[in-house]
Amino acid sequence: MRIAVLLTSTLLSVSAQQSPFDYPDSNPGDLIEDLHGFKVPDPYRWLEDLNSKETATWVNAQDSLTRDYLEKIPGRDQLESHLTKLWNVERYGTPFKEGGHYFFSKNDGLQNQSVLYITDSLEGDARILLDPNKLSEDGTVALSDYEISPDGTLMTYSTSASGSDWVEWSVRDVATGKNLSDHLKWSKFSGAAWSKDSKGFYYGRFPTPKDGEKMMAQNLHKKIYYHAIGDPQEKDTLVYERPQHPKQGLYAWLSDDGNYLLINISQGTDTKNGLFYKDLSKPDAKVVELLPDFDASYSFIDNLGSTFLIQTDLDAPRQKVVTIDLKNPAPAHWKTIIPESAETLRSVSHVGGILIANYLKDARTEVRRFETSGKPLAPVSLPGLGTAGGFSGKATDKETFFYFTSFTTPGATYRYDVASNSYQLFKAPKTLFNPNDYESNQIFATSKDGTRVPMFVVHRKGLKLDGNNPTLLYAYGGFNISLLPSYSPATIAWLDMGGIYVMANLRGGGEYGEEWHEAGMKLKKQNVFDDFIACAEHLIGQKYTSSKRLAIAGGSNGGLLVGACMVQRPDLFGACLPAVGVMDMLRFHKFTIGWAWEAEYGSPNDPVQFKTLLQYSPYHNLKPAHYPATMVTTSDHDDRVVPSHSFKFAAALQAAQQGSSPTLIRIESKAGHGAGTPTSKQIEANVDKFSFLAKALGFEIKL
């Protein structure tokens, strides 16, 4: 047997005299497990019990220590005032049309949740259809999703409380704005799809969890149901399940003509999926397993009668579009209408009789148009270099809407005319700053194995490359997710503080297609950390900053990224902000939806994959060292990456810290993994984050 990790008694017995901080006692235990021939200590396993009094006491003590530290940092009030002013601008979501009405969201500025509006004319007055701010006193109940019935008379919508992934569905009369009796529970990772006759909708739900287990229990055996309006949930019709595959995810939606129920079958977070359908025009039709091999990703775009338009990466890592005739669906008969290109194809919509395709070129948006035959048309000329999205709608629509944003351009929405390939501004926030005071550039670092890794660098004009600039380096690097330029008032505040903001596009993401993704997953996960470290070294080498002035940040999988890199290279950074991170790579699969991430990380139950996970697991690789100033952040209602990940890592980090830098944990109450977080909490969190960085990196807050 081998002791494979460094969480030993030497690490866990750091005396109080070694640290200027009086950290709460984390009571390390002596638990050691034999896993695949390795003896693995887990001294803070007790912090996985989120319902215990001991954990609650520890959480309160840690949060009190953090709060006391943060509130003493000079300049906080000035920072909060500046952030609040930047946030307090009217902003709109991207409109869409359904059932003869237009729908859009709007936030007056500091509203905790955006409000949903309805209007019959975008030039006329709009009325409130749903104000989530009235669903709770503190703004912690958020509107998660909503769908309008085809006839425009009803809306089903889901709400989430305190940031939980669990949602509850209700139904509202569009004309009166009043709710009907319908109320559906225990739904998660699901939209709603109305039937063609507007009498009900399809949705996904899990079995009811046992008492006290909804925050931690594994999410298994998802099923698709049909809910008829007016019926209690107990009467919902089971449409489809796969009891022999309890870990497969089922997601249902309808074709625009209402004739086909599409069912996407996922295997965890693997990009490869199955695609099934049910012909609703035929009574008692069975579900047809159209694409059952899980050999590639398949996304339904639309159907032309019995011909499906499918976006796929089969033999095309950067995606292509094919047609499948349901009368002759064998792959030998598929037709490629939009071939793979050098740029990554993100999405395709069928609007106004043409295909509108969204591409990525070095993490910047290009929008191209095609006839349904695949014949290229003139592209959409965007307002600038940045990120565009939207372009949703139906084949019969004459117009659609899209948004455009960049690091210094707040999201503006545009009304696009399909026939003329032209657009007009619909709404744009009135900024309280001059975008011309800032500049954005794209640079490239070279990773350990020679791979070029792009970064966006944003700062105020006139920057001096003297190695002394406070710099915040942010990344994610996983799950085929692409990080694209986008506006945040928090970024502007950081730039106004004199900081540089850097966003890196690491392997594991989707910026360059599936090959880029696969180069940073499972046994190749170390590539992601190498990329991030290379980006940090490049910024230092080019004198943008120095180690003592460089902070790194990331959330969720990005929290894992920060945790792994600060453990591997504690000398490289001045401050670290791992948020809601996956820190225990040997037990992530045991809670809520964590098992689904085995498709990305590998399985701790597999001896080979276990060894790789153990080599970089942040929690298991801490050792006595001088670590950078660190503020771990998590939320008490995070039921995706359960907060015990952050609890255990913070406890072990405090024990391992041999230097004088703080190692704190900030625990948000009545919040989850991030979605639906009220505006007030977002401002508070950024004030704390930037205050912490100012003190850690050694500069004053002057605004």
C-alpha cells in the first residue's frame, strides 16, 4: 500500500502561532480509505453532512472570520457605490414572438430579478406578465424558464428558490396575468414543450427525493411526462423512460410544426448523445430510436416534412449540418448541406425559410446564412467584433432578434429582417462610462506541449507594460463550453480600479470544436492546467503584470482549475478565487448530478482514471507550503457542486498554509450555483471579491 496524498498528520497539525489568523477548529479526523491500492486520507469527511449542527457551527465561524476581514478593507464603500452606479442601467433581454405577441425581459437597473413583459407591438406600450421580484421579499426566487403556448393564451414557467437546480412549474393566463391551479414539482434540467393544441406540455422530472436528501442525493431515473392543463401532477402521463439506464438524461421538445416530439438522450455530460422521436400525427405511435449509437453529437434544427435537419460533429469535429429522411434514415443516405469549415459551428436556426448559422472564429462570432439546400448566402454583418446570439424563430417568421455584446459594450438587442438581411437597434443600455476609454486585444500563449492558447486582454487605454498592473486572469476549460467576450459591470469596475482583465480560452472548452474539448478531458485534464499556467507565465513575461500582482479566478469546473493550479504552482500567483469548485475529485460522483461529470473527468471507480484524478485533485494534493491569498466561495444551496467540496478544501488549505496570506471561505446564504442570483447579492459578492484582491495584490481602491 502507498500513502498517495499529502493530507497527513504533519499537514493537519499546524499550530495557531504559525498563522496571523485564528481559523476555526476544523477538527480533522483520522479516516483513511483503501482505494485501488492507495491509502487515501479524508480528514474532513464530516463536512459533507450539510444537515449537522457541527457543520453549521463551522460555517458560521468561517463566514464570521471572512466577514470581519473583508469589512476592514479600506475603500469598500467607494467600490460599492461605483459598482452600484455601473449596474444601475436599464437593460433588455432578446425579444421573441409567439401566438401573436412579443415577449421580452427588462430590468430597470437594480431590480433583483428581470421582469417579463408582453406587447402586441414593439412600438407600443408593454405590460408586465410576470414580476419575479414579487415572488419573494429578498429576490431569491428566480424565473428559470418559460414557454408560451402556440395559441398565445397560456404560459408555463418554472421558478427556482435560493439558486437551487430544482424548479417548480406553474401556468399563467396570458390575458389576465393570473395563475391557474397547475403546480409541478421535482423537475430539474428540463424545459417545457407545449403540444400543438396548447392543451398541455411535456417536461422532465425525477423521482421525489427522500426527506432531507434533496440537496445531496444523486439525480437518477429522469422521465418525460405530459401534463394536461388543469390536472393535478399525479395524473400526468408518463411518455418515455429508460429504466435500464438510470443515469441517462432525457430532454424533450417539439418540432415547430408540432408533429414530432424530439427526445435527446444524454450520457452524463458527454457531448455524444442519442436522438429519438415520436410522430405525434399518428395515434399510438411509438418512440423511434433514430440515432441510438451515441457516436457523435446530434442537434435537431428543424424538419422539412419528414426530413430532419441535424447539426452534428460526426466525422466533423467543428460541426456540420446534414439532412436525414425519416423514410430512409440509414447514414448512407444522409446528405451534407453545410460542410465542416475552419471555424466552429455553434448553432443553426431555421428562420424565414433560411438557415442562420452562428460560428466561432478565435472565440469571436461570425453569422452566416444558407438556403435550406445549403447554398451560401450573404453573411450577417455584425455591429463589431464580439459575441452575437439569438436569431431564434420559425420558418414562417419574417423577422427575428439577436443580441450583440463585447467586454466594453453592454448587450444591445437588434430586430433583424430576414428578407433584406438588415437589422435595426431595438434597445441598448445607456452606459455611465465611455467605451472608448478601454481597449481589448487578443494574444496567444504557448502551452507546455506547444499548443497556442488564446487570451482576451482588456484594460484602460494608456496601459504601461511595467509588470506592476493588478491583473485578474479568468478561465473555465471544460465541458465543451466556450468563453466568449461579454459585458459585465463588474469587469468595468475592475478596469476602473486600474486592473487588467484577462479571459483565457483553454483546452477542454468548445472554442475550436470537439478536438479542442477532448484535448482537455479525462486522462488529458492536465493540459488544461498547463494552458492556464502558460497564460499566467506569458502575462508575466510580457510585463503585463507580476506574480505578486496576478490573481486567478474561475467557477465550478473553473473553481477546480484554480484549485489545481494554485496547488501545483503556489509561487505563480498573488491571489486565488476558486468559486463553487469541484475540489474532491474522488467523491464528486456521489452527490446530486455529479455522476454525470464522469464523462468529462473520468470515473473514480476506474483504476487508471482514478490515478489521474488523484494526481490533480485539489483537496488531496495540498501540502505544507506558502499559498497565495485565497478566498474560496460557495453557496449554502448549491445542489450542483455541493458546498462540501469548498468546505473540505478550505479546511485543508487553512491547515496547509505556511505563509501569512489569508485563506478564507465566503459562504453565500440562500444562493446556489450562480443562476438566478439577485442583483443585490451580485453587487455584494463583487465588492467582497475586488476588496479582497486589492488588499491581497497590494493596491488601494481609488475610483
